[in-house]
Amino acid sequence: MNFPYEAVSPSNAKKRVFKGINDVYDEIMRIYEATEEKGLSIGQSLYSSCAFFVDYSLLLDSKIQDRIKEFNYCKTFSCSPYPSMMETPANVIDDFMIIEQEVNQCIQSKQKEANNA
């Protein structure tokens, strides 16, 4: 997807022109705020909404992808990313908590779907 392009805004259901990545980020923030107000899962809401107006490859961040890999490694092998909790930077703990929350939300969603099937 190249800029500029026209797409329907999920936040207001109107067509708009996305001139650059900052317009995409503005739309994501509007979706985030609306989702937070409704008390819904932010990760799932963003994932499903973004498909309508942006190519996911524009949103991928290699540092975040590496953090997710680090989280998966630590969870799979039951090891800490640092020698102790006190040595673990606060941002790593925050990132892991967000990832854990999103993983749990996805698991709960899949369980609900399986129970309703």
C-alpha cells in the first residue's frame, strides 16, 4: 500500500485519505480510545480494525517482534529474561505483561468460539 490512499475509517465509517503513516497512527489512536471507552480487548479490536484501512506490514516493528520472541522463549523454557526481577528493566516487565494479557485474551476468545460452535 502506497501513500496517499483512500480507505474507510473504522472510527467514523467515512472515507478518508491517508497521506502518510502519521495519518494511520492517528486512526489507530482513535480506535484505541473508542475501544478503551467500551472496555473491549484493545489488541483484538486493533487487529480486526486495521485490516480495513492499512497494510499490516506498515505497522510491524522489529523491536516489538523481538520482544514477543523473547517473551515466548522465556515462557516456553520457564526462564527470566534477566538474572533477577530487580535487574529486569521496567519496560521489559511492562511489555511482557501486555503480551501476556493479549495472549490470554486470544485464548479466552478461542475458548468462547469453541464453546459456541
